[in-house]
Amino acid sequence: MSSFSGIHDLYASLRQSGGTGVLATVVKTSGSTYRRAGARMLVASDGRSAGLISGGCLETDLRERSADVIATGKPLLVRYDSTSPEDLLWGLGLGCPGIAHVLLERVSGTEECRALEFIEECRRLRSAGAIATPYALTGDIAGSRVFLREGIALKGGTADDALTGALGRACAGALSTQKSSQLTVSLPRGEAEAFIEYIPLPLPLFVFGAGPDAAPLVRLAKDLGWHVTVVDRRSAYITRESFPSADELVLARPEETRDAPAVPRGAVAVVMTHNFENDVALVRSLPASAATYVGLLGPRAKADLLLGRLADEGIIPT
């Protein structure tokens, strides 16, 4: 999910302008590779790009291949094998002994890219999902994806009912286990391989304190695909101008945070109000919530003093 914001922004630009591009998706890896299956990169025909599938080792080659995909409209599966001595002959010299399979598909500004639209839908609705992407079979099935989101009927499909059924069951399994996987399905015309991608819930981050130093944290979290809520008691600070990418802005005093906003299970909280008493009030309220991690800005001496006070109050163990 990392870097998806940039990919989505470029995709939105292509949709608006009617431009074309190529979506590169890592669908299978083995050995040592820079990115795992699910990593994406979007390359526009005008040279713009977003996302990475390696540390820069494969991107140049993929850009060159993208021109053919744009011209023909046909998906292309590329296998990069850096375990072979021939890797040096390609001029890539990756230095990582692994194999990466990358699926290239044309993205047209006049046609919806269902994979990117589905991921954005999961992010917007804060719902987990699963995508099944067939990428290898006798015959052309690349791009015939199956989509499943919590509480929603299966979407998409292939021309083969047996394959569609197997992909749907695999998506349900991904939602249950919360893990991506590879799937091989035996069919009369050969074996189909598919990447079953689990789309996790966006990690909720609550930033308490809307000072200037909170803005870079919010930007970084959004680049990672997190759902970010910024909370501050000062209306002049909690503005869209300061935090354009934040999902929610909440005006609330520290003593009100026990009720608003509610910090959900699995959330991450960062306390950075630059006011010791406000920090105490916030940290006092957060242990009762389901926050997985609570970060506190400031020197160690400040943290020791704050935690010592809460221990004296019996709020946290000594």
C-alpha cells in the first residue's frame, strides 16, 4: 500500500486528461527482491511516474517495455531473474539473488482501471479487500481480475467459471487470514497462476497537536496509505491549509478526547502538543483506548516525569 497516494494522483490526472500509461504490478517473487508482490508503479506516456517496484534497478527497463504495451494494448508479464549470471548481460546488475515477475497493463484515461479504483474504494471506505490477479495460463487471461470486499458480493471474473470460482474462494481466504498468497489452479487447458492480494485496512493514526512539526508526519503517513486524524484545541492551527492531506481534522481540548474522537482498536497515536499538562491529559485518556502504540514527543526526562505522574495516579503500572 505504500506510495499508493502518488499512484492514485497520477491515475486521476490521466483520467482527467484522457492520457495513457502502464500499470506495473509485482505479482510473484522468490529469493531476495527489493519489493514484495503487490508493489506497483504507474508510468504515464508523457514520462511521469509514481511508485517503485525496485530501488531503481528495474524502472528504466520497465519504462522501455511500457511503450510497447501502450502501443499494442496487450498485457505483458516480465520475469527478472537476478540469480542467473546472464543478469549482468542485461545491463541490470541487480546484485540481489532473486526473481520478480512483473505484470504490465495499459491504463487508459478513457477506461477505468478496476484494480486502482478498487484499492481507492477500500481506502475511502476503510474496508479490507482482496484482489485476485491471474497472470499465467495457456491463453490470454491477464487483467481478468476478481475483487472481494468485506460484506460485498464478488466482483469481476474471467471467461472460465471454474477459475472465477477458485479465485473467489481464494479472495475469501485472504480476507480471513489477512494475508496475500499465490494460487495455482488446474484447468482443462492448463494450469493458471494468480496473485491473491490482501488489501489491509488503512492504519489509523491520531496526531494530537497541530504544530508545524506535525505536518511532515501527516504527509509521510499519508504516503504510506494510513488514515490520519489530526486533533488540536486551537482553531487557528487545525486548518486544511496546514494539513491538506489529513483525512480528518478535529477541534477538541485534551480533556474531551476520551469521547471525541474515539481511538479505534489497532490505532497509532502520537502526542505532540508542546504543552506538558496537555500531554498528561492526553496520555491519561489513551491507555483506556485500544491504541496499539502511543508516541510522545520530547526528551526522555519529560517522558519519565509524565509516566511517573500517571503511575502515582494508578493509571499505568509502576
